[in-house]
Amino acid sequence: MIEPALLQTAMKCFVQALESGGYYEAHEQLEALWFERRACNTPEIALLKGYINAAVSFELERRGRVAAAQKPWRTFEKYLPQILCVEPSLRALFDRGYSAIAAVKSVHVSLYRSDAAMVQSTYDTTKLHLNHKGTL
């Protein structure tokens, strides 16, 4: 498990960087936390990898590399369902990161896969499930 204080600091910096348009910086904030734990097979580490890829996608799009932005975005989509399995004590932090990603994506929605609505639906269904069931 990721230490909650480390995740809280990294996620706060990630969100602030995304909100200010610092997509590369956002990527760096989470990569520093993810890299030394990348061999761990946990939902939290997988979801960090997805969030890092979302930031990479935004940075590539900013640089005009729209086609190249699709691959990291698909990686983000692949890992998003891991939010179902995140430690309950860390869920709010990952929700905060997802909200920041969704806000950026909403500005550039036409650049992302046509099934982007499915990703939002998956996330909404996940949150509904978690709110209904409490913990997994």
C-alpha cells in the first residue's frame, strides 16, 4: 500500500499542476511516487500509472501530437476500473485526481476516443456501487 501522506502530497501537486495546465509537471508528480513501486501489483499502483498516462496524453495534445496522445489515453482508460479496488482510505485522493483529469478532458473532449463517455459511465457506475456498498 502507498503511504497515505505521500499519496496525499503527490495527488495535491498532481491536481494543482493539471489545473494550471502543467501537464508534464503533473506527470512528474505521480511518476516520482509510482516509479519505485512500479513492480507492486496493487490497484493503487495501476491507477497511478493510468493517471500518469492521462497527463502524458494532455501534454502530447498540447504539443500538437494528437494521434500520439491516443495511446497514453487508452492506457488511462484501461486502468480506470482499478478504482473499484483501491483501498477505501485512499479512495478520496484518487477521486480528486480523477476529477481533475475529467475537467481537463472536458475542454478537449473531441480529441479523445469516441467511447470517452463510456469511461465516464464506468466511473459513475463505480462511484454508485461504492456509495451503495460502502467498501469492497
